[in-house]
Amino acid sequence: KNEVEQSPQNLTAQEGEFITINCSYSVGISALHWLQQHPGGGIVSLFMLSSGKKKHGRLIATINIQEKHSSLHITASHPRDSAVYICAVRSTGDDKIIFGKGTRLHILP
Amino acid sequence: GAGVSQTPSNKVTEKGKYVELRCDPISGHTALYWYRQSLGQGPEFLIYFQGTGAADDSGLPNDRFFAVRPEGSVSTLKIQRTERGDSAVYLCASSLSGSGNTQYFGPGTRLTVL
């Protein structure tokens, strides 16, 4: 079993829909990252969380440390949001970053 | 300011050849990370530098892989006797220091071993 699991693996939605991507992890962590990767492009860091909730524009990230779960929400989704969204955690045991496999999001116009 | 840059953007080589992949981190960032991302997978940690020294190289898959950062800025990932299984996108990231700081990723180098 992967230490970081994301769901769904793939998501197609219509423009304007509210999007939720989930991340569950099984290790103790000091921080959780949400990353965005466009086809052919590099990775952009969206959020780094250790507790609570952060908001940036149409993006909201939440984390529940007790439940070892985080969600990334996109409000009023747009085709330019189409990308792979990756959850990554920094484990407290060995201070390594462990990545999920990513969620491929496709927003239709 | 300039972000993390990686060269080349694409590299095609034959099985058994030697390749070098270069990473230019953000100026002033002391921490530098190499990751490998295979198709459909999340990135996989390879090695982490703090300054000139490799603080953690436990992710290097075998002794064909080696990385250096002689002056604490630019880093080179070296792969000897490449195998088809080495085909992947090799990502570099840098951060201001180590633990707890946001990592900034480069665009990656897509390595294809024929």
C-alpha cells in the first residue's frame, strides 16, 4: 500500500464545477504539499500545510491531522486548471518527501 | 527572478551510454533535490544536497547513478551505462534551506533510453 494515496486518479468536469481532490497518508508528517504539474511543464507548488486551511484565489486546501487527510478544492473551475495535481508529505521519521501518484484533472469548456 | 532551470529539456540516448543532466537552482538556495518521475507515477526521491554535500543519497537506485554539486549551486546528475528502465523525467528542485521550506521545481529533463 502506498504511503500517500490520492483520489480520484482521473477527473473530468465541466467548466464552472466545484472540484475536490483527496489525499490520505499513513505516516507521521511535518508538512503536506499540494503541487500542480501541467503537461510538458514543471511542477508548481500550490500550498504547504501543517494544519487548518489555506486559500489562494480559487484554490482552497485543508488538512485534518487526526484523520491524516487533506483535500484540495477548486471553485469555479476553468479549462486552464487542467493539470495533474500531486499531494506530497514530508515524513517526520526520515524527513523525506513522499509523493502521491497524482490526480489528472481535465476541465471541459 | 529566475527560477530553477534544467538542461537539456530532452535527452535521447542509446542503451549503455553515459548521460549528464544539469540543474541550476534559484540563487541563494542551499538545498537541492533530484527526483525521478516515471509515466503515470508521482515523483520519486533520488538525492538531496545541503550546500556541496549530499545529505541524503538513499534514493539513488544503484551505483550507476551519481550526483555532484561541487560549488554548492549547480548540480549534475550522472547516469552510467544507461538502461531502458532509466527513461523518465528527472526533476530538480531547490529550497532556501532544508526541512520546512517550499521546494521550487524546474521543468525537468525527459530522458529516453532506446
